[in-house]
Amino acid sequence: MKNVDYKLYFIMGSINATDPLSVLEDALKGGITCFQFREKGPNALARTEKKAFAQSCQRLCKQYGVPFIVNDDVDLSIEIGADGVHVGQDDTDAAFVREKIGADKIVGVSVHSVDEAKAAIAAGANYVGIGPVYETVSKDDAKPVAGTVLIEKVSTLFPELPIVGIGGITATNAEPVFKAGAHGISIISSIASAENPEIAAKQLKHTANQWAVKR
Ligand SMILES: Cc1ncsc1CCOP(=O)(O)O
Ligand SMILES: C=C1C=NC(C)=NC1=N
């Protein structure tokens, strides 16, 4: 799975929306370019329910030709033939994930330092997620707000490495994330909690397209 478009990377799980499948379909209609199935938190689904929900999301992504990436759960990703896996520093080791899912799948890694970015590259990551750029309400154990400093450092040191910024990103604060060198923005609440998720995705896509051209 090469040259993936990380421009507008939506992340969601069953706890992020009342009707998650209709939110995902709206986001897909609004033009998201990548989706991450992130089923985490106190009331997250497990086992058979989690797999069934993941496959419903995967089916929608397939209809819209959008890559379907699973957060952390490597076995689920393999079981349902997902397009890739995203891992955090405390999740499964990225090199192990790469070895398990094979060369043509997507491996994404959350990084919080230059050293972690270096290690992610060595492990065979296709992209890194850097944040939280701004205050986030969607991850209770998020690291301190980092701004765009690390995005600038990593994009300067590793110009070829795809970077997505994450954390509190909206249509009005996305510009600095791209200016700092990110290839894309990762979003939960600006889309999942929006009055109209399709319009929210369209607005974010418009901003992302403006900046992706200037890269
Ligand atoms: C998963 C994750 N990692 C760092 S912040 C975050 C949550 C992003 O959610 P939101 O876009 O609602 O701030
Ligand atoms: C924590 C994360 C950072 N970045 C991305 C893309 N996904 C995540 N779940």
C-alpha cells in the first residue's frame, strides 16, 4: 500500500459518536483520505462486537476507496485484512508489527521525540503521528500539548517521512500544522462531534488541499 494520501486522516471508534457508522459515511462523503479504527476507552467494544463493527467501517472505507487502518490491534488487522496498523509508543513494537503484517501494509507510529521518529523509521514505519499539537478532549492520557515544534524538527531532519499532526485540530487552526511540514492532519472530534460531519470534513479537506498544494 504505497503513496497513501494522509492529507485528511479521520480517526474514530464506537465511543466517539452516537451513530458512528453514519458519521463515518458522512466523513467519507466529505472527503477524508484515510481512516483509523481506534476502539479504545472504558466502553470500547471487544472481540466479536469489535470485529463486526470494524468490518462495517472497513466496508464503508472500501466503497470510497479510502485506506482502513486499525489502531494497535495487529491480530484484528490481519484477521479482517485491514490496510495497516497504527501503534503508540506503549503499544506493540512497530518492527514486530511490520514483520507480522508484511511489506505492503501501512505501519504508522505515534512519536514524541526525534529519537522516537528515528526509531520508527528504522522499524519500517510508513508515517508518523506527532502531537498533541493543541489541547485535545479525545484522549485522556495524551502527552502535554506540543505545538508544532517537533513537526518542524522531524520534517527538517527526515524530509521524506510522511508526518500527520494530531490533537485538537480544527479547520481554523490546521494551517500552522501544514506550515510546520505535516503532510496531513489527524482528526477525531472536529468531525465526529460536528453538527454536520460531512460539512466539517469538507471544510477540513478544503484547508488541507490549500496547504498540500503549497508543499
Ligand atoms: C489519539 C490522539 N493522540 C494524540 S491526541 C489524540 C486525540 C485527537 O482527537 P481530537 O482530534 O478530537 O483532538
Ligand atoms: C495517537 C495517534 C497519533 N497519530 C495517529 C495518526 N493516530 C493515533 N492514534
